[in-house]
Amino acid sequence: MSIHFVPIGAVSEKVTTWNPAKQADGEFDYIDLSAVDQSEKRIIAPNRMPTVEAPSRARQIVRAGDVLVSTVRPNLNGVAKAVDEHDGMTASTGFCVLRPSQRQLDSNYLFQWVRSPSFVGDMVRKATGASYPAVSDRIIKESVIPLPPVHEQKRIAAILDKADQLRQKRRQTIALLDSLTQSIFLEMFGDPVSNPKGWPALKISDLEVDMTYGPRFYNEQYVDDGTRIVRITDLASTGELDYSAMPRLRVTDSELTEHRSRPGDILFARTGATVGKTALIRENDPLSIPGAYFIRMRFRSNVVPEFAWATIRYPSIQKIIFEGSRQSAQQNFSGPGLRRLPFILPPIDEQLRFAQSALRAQSFGSLPKAGADRLDALFSSLQHRAFSGQL
């Protein structure tokens, strides 16, 4: 089956713009880059603000069905589709807002395409800027999309949507098991911020902990048999890492020795919409190196890694991280803020008892996680087949 490719801009409509700051005594809903969850690919937290406080980037009027593609750090694939509740909101010019022409391009099909490895790889290759890689609206709109008839687009999108829904249901099961671990933590130790049980109250800076920023790899070519590099998009909200999707690089022995993750390490996402998410490296996890948007935390003998991980992920701690990160235009929460976080320190035997309970809860989740991994692999296969004319 031959595949017809056209530039995305040729099958998209013009988006209306405005300047909210010129409207007196009003409010508007603003979708900035941090409002898109890069792992879930959806708009999660638009900001309601007075028009007089509108950022200079607040310009594009969104309609339901629009597809938003972040123009910065295309490797993170910050994309989302606007639904009815987002109709009339204002998007940052940090997004390329794609409004598909209804007679030529299905919105769901376009959304699935901009999530595909083919589109992401194309944007990564065309991005410019070493420290802050970005693409322009022009580059996105000039990129091509395979374009079967609209009825075929709808069929393909429906299949991919269904597979994605199955993945989400599996992840919801994992999230429920994750909430069980949080309930165990609350029962044993209480809220680590209010500290109702009166444990020794410290800050992370008072503990013996090594913090290391992940390395940057410039202009390196991905390979099939190298070391896995952990990206922000490989980390789920439940702390699970998707090792199957990680790119691989060939690194030197010294780089591997210095930067590799070891069992018990905590990876802290320090920037973007995923700021504050963490992963705990476990005994049987594959060899990997956390990328530049992570801080690797390695606690010493007086803190059990499972306990530290649960503490940092606790809602009251996450609230501090969220509020602190939003003080800059690009959400960020780095080493100094991390060191100032409150931390309770129960006796080591209590921490170990919690770790054992958490591991038992984790074992309950091994089956749904295995199912989620299989569904991820199926979704990747369906994506490839869908956009190569084989579905």
C-alpha cells in the first residue's frame, strides 16, 4: 500500500491570536508549557489569571480539537490535544498550535502522529541549540504526515486510542497499589511536614546524601546496544521507569563509573511539567544513566532508600516542590531547593519495617506492571504499523 505524505501545515488552519494584556479588568485561562503532562500527553493545569498579568507569550486562542506541540526540547514530546473544556483558552507561543482541516485531517489521527517515534525523531534531528534545543512553528508545519483518506485516519486513530486506553487502565491499577504504599507510610509515620508523631525533624541537607546532576550528552548518536539513558518521559507518576523506551548511547568506562545508577539511588526530575517525580532504582533494574534533567540522590546508612523515596513523594512534600518550582518561567526545582526540603528521621528499624511492607505491596503490582509493559510494546508496534500502511 503506497503512502501519501503531505506537510502538516498544508492540512491545518490558521489559529487566531490576541493580546490579553490589552483587555482591562478581565481574566483568562492560560496554557503554558508546564500545563502539559509530558508523560500522559494531556493538559493538566491551566492557570487562571488576570488579563493585566498576562505573559508576553500568552497569544494563541485554542479550540477543542487543536493539537498542541511544544517547540522546546522536542525529545520530551510535550504534546496534548485540546478537548471541550479547553475551548477558548489561551496557549503560549511556546506551542505550535495545530488546527486540523476537518475535511482533510482527523484531530485524533494528528494527535497520534505527533506522539509517534517518526515525528519525534524528525523534530530532534531538526532542533537547534545545544543547551535549549528547539524547533520553530515553520519546521513543525513543514514536516510531513502520512495522509490516508479521512475515514481511514479515523479507523487508525480509533485503534491507537483503544490501545492507549488499555495502557492507561493498567497504569491506574499500578497507581492504586502505589496509594497503598502511601497509606502504609501515613499510618506508620504521619505527615512528614506537620510531623504529628514527633519524629526528629531535619532537612535533607542535614543528612548524609550525595546529590549529582545527570550528565549532558551533546550530538551523540543513539545506538542499539549501548547504555540506557533515562529521560524525563521514561518516568511515570507512580515512579515506574520504562526501560524499554529508553535511547542508548555508547559511553566511556569512566562516564559509566561516574554516572551510572545503582540500587537504592533516587532519581529526582528537576525541571518541566514532571518536576518532583522520582524513581527508585531497584536491585534487578537494567544498567542506566540518568540524563541531565535529573538529580541522582544517594543516601548513606542512616536512611533506608525506600523510606526516603516515600518521603519525597508524599503529597505535602510534593506540594512544597510544586509551589517552589513555579517561581520561574520554566518549572524548575534544583539542588538548593531539594536540600531545604523537610525530612523526618524515625529509627532505622522502623524505616526497614516500612521498606519490607512497601516491597510486599510492590510484589502485588508485578503482574499489572508486566501487563503494562506488554501493552507498551503492543502500542509501539501498532504505531509503527499504523503510519507505515500496515494496519
